[in-house]
Amino acid sequence: MRLERYPKFAASMSIFIFLLMAASPAISADSETEINFETQILPRLQNRCFSCHSAPGNVTKPKGGVQLDSVKGIETSLHGEVIVAGEPEDSLLYQRITLPEGETGIMPPPETGDPLTAQETDLIRKWIQQGADYGEWTGNQSAHKASVTDTNSHQPTVMPPITSLAFSHDGKSVVGGSQAGLHVYDFPALSLQRRIKVEARNINALAFSPDGHRLAVGGGNPANEGIIEIFSWHDGKSLRILKEHRDSVTAIAWRDASSLASASLDRRIIVWDLQTGTSIQQLEGHSKGVSSLCFLSDKERLVSTGIDQSVRVWDLISGGLIRSMNNHTLPVHDIALRPDASGLPMIVSAGDDRTVRFWQPTIGRMVKFARLEAPPLNVAWLNNGTRIVVACTDGAIRIVDPDSVEVTDKIHAIDGWAYALAVHPTDGSVVVGGPNAQIRRIVPE
Ligand code: HEC
């Protein structure tokens, strides 16, 4: 999301900042001095934001799903976009505190008092620009309280969340994508094996080619451009960069060795010819960002999900929408085709309405659904389609029987949101990724 700011407003604001800085040197900060989070930023968030944006328990429910009273909460809120280190303009927190006074969505909301002063927002901007370093603070009031009980004086550095995962075809490696780039881990040890440099700043999607020799990486620079980069898997060499999307790429599905489809927050699905590196088809219809994709096995029909709550079926031969299925009541995040199924194809979708829904896309029927305790972010099929595995915002994975739609198992995997999930090609285990570069292997029964 990008919120426009008015140039006139920006100009008058900088004069205002100048005057304020001259008047009160105590809390001003020029670009050279390192801003201290605990003494300069935290007190402002405490006074103006914590009453609505704290961990459940301290408030009934963090507003807008945004939790600001711990590093973990900030990192895991809204897919890590609340504070993007180094990028104040891309940080939702900064966007919301700098909206023109009176504009809807300004934080704190007008009924709770005046907007932050230009001097305060400027400090926050500089702190984010300098890398959003929280120092020793990990949560709540101050680091000093926490360090009494914490015998480990070396706090681990906070790493960005792992937002996508994929297994290599031989099952010996697993690739994780995050704002820190692509990391390749050995499997099953999950030790870091190598890094691959990528063009996109954020990575949301990873998909191996049908023969396993190439890896497609989708992501981008939010609200600006979407990027798909194709790598040769064995040597990590970048082969091609595809840029046509106007916002982050959220999902990639290979159609065959020489074409793939990509979904983007720009509301479009693009089908690409990899030989020429050009787009051959654009599918438009989602009224908000597209979140995931899968081909049916004929590779002529494609199913997509969206922030607009719909599950849509497309015909690539005619280039048109076949149908839109609208049972979800909140944004849908992920979709997966049941493997090896006889009879009508079946897909499963996972949405913020805390449901996983089973569909027959060729006849447009929702067959069943299961309601979960926490919103699911990712879904995949296990054991040749006899179970599904779901990664949820409470850090657990849940196993669901698609026939009885009962949750047969719940396993804690990650502290914070379980953003990413991948199923091993043969051994039945799954890897789950989350905040602070957590990656875990889970072996469901
Ligand atoms: C009185 C309660 C209240 C206070 C105080 C408050 N907020 Fe919010 N905030 C909300 C609510 C409600 C929403 C969700 C509705 C919306 O998106 O506007 C929200 C949403 C947000 C979001 C999510 C934006 C998005 O794009 O989804 C951010 C970021 C945010 N607030 C930051 C802040 C910051 C920073 C402060 C302190 C300077 C603050 N809020 C103070 C109630 C509050």
C-alpha cells in the first residue's frame, strides 16, 4: 500500500522541522548522530500507540493486527511491513503517522489526540533510515527489566522473517527467502549451506522448474515493482529477470519447462514465455492483489486466490475467467491442488476467515470447509492427498483430514507467525519458516 503525501505539505513540514530543531536541541537529531530507540523512540510509542497496539493480554486485541510493544510483534505484524529497516517510505508505521492531519487512517486516531509532531515523525524516519536498530530492547517497557531474568547477555540479532520456502527436487536442500535474500539449507540438518544474491528486496515466492534445474524467485519492491528472477539451481547463476508487474509478485507457478504464471499485488496474473522473456497473457479480474496460484493438471486452467476474498478459475486457451467462487469472507492467502486424485480435481484454499475450504474448481462447487483456531497462512497436501498441512499465525501447523474436515493434529513450530511452509518431496516431513529467520523441520505422525 502506498499513501500519497502532498508536496506542499512536505515543504511546509521541513520548514517546521527546521524551526523546531533550532528551538529544542535536546531531542533534535541530525543525520550523523545515531538515534537511540529506547530513549528517543520507545517513549513516544508507549505514550501514543501501545494502548491500542499491544500484545493480546495487555489489550483485548491489537488493533489492525498490528502489535508494537515487542520486536517480535513488530516483525510479525502484517507480513513484516510495519517497519522496513532502511525504508521509512515503505514502512506502514511511518506512512500512517505522516498522513495529512484529518486524513482517515492517520495514527494515532484523531479522537485520541493531536498527530505526532513533525519533529517526532522526523526522528522516527531517521531511526528507520539508520536501520531500525532496537538496541537491547526486545519488548514492553525497557530492556533493563528483561535483562534481569535473561542470563544470556548476547541477544540474538533480529533477522527478517522467512517468507517462502521450497525443497530442491532431490530433497537434500531447502531454499528460504526473506528480506535478507535467498538462503540454501542442508536437509535434514537445516544448516546454512550457501547464499544466493537476488535482485528483489522482498521475496514472496519460490518455485522450482518441472525438471528441478531452475528456481524462480518472485518478489519486488512493494508498491513499486514486481520482480521474477530465474536462477540456474546448481550454480546459483541468475539467468533472467522478468519485470512487468507494478507491485510485488506474490506467487509463481510453472506451466512447463518454458513458461510460468505469476501473481501480483498489482491485481494481475501474467503468463510468461521464458525463451523470449516476454509476457504472453495477462489475466485481469481480481479487484485487489492476487495472493496465490495453481495450475490444474491439464495446464490449461489456472486457479488464483485474492485479497478480494475470491477464488477464481481461468481458462488459458481463451484467456478468460471461467468463474469466481466467493465463499471466503476475508482475504485468501494460499491454494494447493490435491495430488494424484482420481475424479474431479480438488483444491484447498486458506483464508483470514480462519477456514480452509475444499473446492471442485471445474464445476465451481465448494465441497467442505474446516474452521481453525487461528488464521492459516499456507496450505499444502500431505501423504498423496490424504491430509493437508496448514501453517497458522499462532506459529502452529495443523493437520486436517480432507474427508472428515477434522483437525487431527496441532504441532507448535515457530514463535510468531508461521509464514512459510514446504513439504519434503518424499519423506513426509515439512519445514516451516517464520520471524527472526526461524526454520524448523516437523515430522507429522
Ligand atoms: C485508539 C486506538 C489506536 C491508537 C492509539 C493507535 N492506533 Fe494504530 N490502529 C488502530 C486501529 C483501529 C487500526 C486498524 C484500522 C486502520 O487500519 O486504520 C490501526 C492500524 C494501524 C496500522 C496498520 C496500518 C495498515 O496499513 O494496516 C499501523 C501501522 C498503526 N495503526 C500504527 C500506529 C502507531 C504508530 C500509533 C502511535 C503513533 C498508533 N497506531 C496508535 C487504532 C489505534
